[in-house]
Amino acid sequence: MYRMMSCIILVMVLLSAIPAAGEDNTLKKALWVEGGATLQGNYSVALGTRLGPIGMKFGYGGDFDYEGKEVNDAYPFTLADLGVAAKPVGKKKIDPAFGFDMMGFYDFTRNLTGYAEGGVYWQEERKVMVVTEAQRLFAWPVGTLFNVEKKRYVLTVEGGAGIQYRIPYDNWHAVLLTAGYHTLRGVSGGIGLAF
């Protein structure tokens, strides 16, 4: 996970070093971080970059039914192997989703920009069961959640929109403030640097 995040950050820094197209490319490049929350109260984070009229954002977060540590992974064992009786809970989302969005920007003024984004996110899904009866001495206790099928990741298409405001502190640099909404990650705000 750390290796993947390091590669993503490196790519974004390298992309931000390329000059933006056009004669007036002042403040058309940016790098920022965002934090947000969904209506269910789950948190999200994202790292974004802009290069002229396009950009990219890598995000992690969104709503989920259970944390991975709450659902024991029993695959490839059967109920008989586990020594329990269980009933199905259904297919549930496990842990937050991760993915990326491609972004398009429109500059209303030199300091105010609107953006739209669309992308793909992956989220783990498991067929969850709950123990109703322990049939052995060392079996899981009643109420334990587990899955007996192989984990799988579901791909979803998501999108969002928002605004960015630049507070210049010289002709070449500005503090960047962002506010937006994403269909998976919820309402967010962020801070970064435009150059």
C-alpha cells in the first residue's frame, strides 16, 4: 500500500512540473490534498493535481458496511470445517473504496475555478454470514461475522464537482482552497498550492 501511494505521489509531482499549455499559464498548475465526509459520517481523503485544463485526483473513502477487521475471512473453509451453524447476512461492502478521477477545469476569473470530475473506484465486497450456533468448543462465538467465498472487488463509476479559489501571494504562486461534492467520497474541502 505504501509503495503504491509513493508511486502515485511521485507521478503527481512529476505531472505538476510540466508547463501548462497556452500563453498565459500563470497559476494553471496545482497540487492539493482534500478531506471530507459522507452523510453516514465516514471520512475520505484525496490527493489532486492540475495541469492546465485537465487534472487527476486519487481518492480513498466512502461508505461501507463493515471494516475488514470485523469480518473474518474463512475462505476456502466450509461451515462444517469451522464447526458453526450460520445464517447469511448478504453481500456487504467491506472497508472504504479507492480509485481515481479525471478532472476538467474552467476558470471563471484568474482566482476562481470550477471543476467536474469522473472516475472509477474499487471496493471490496464479501458474502457475509453470522454465526448462530457454535458446534465445537473452540469455534467462533455466536454473532461472529465471516465470509466463506473468495473476496472480490467491485468497480463503480463515480463523479463530482466543485470550486477552487486561489489566494495569490505573488505573481507565480498562490494558496489554493477547494470545496466540492463527490458521489462516493461526499462533501470535501482542501488546501494546496497553485503555481
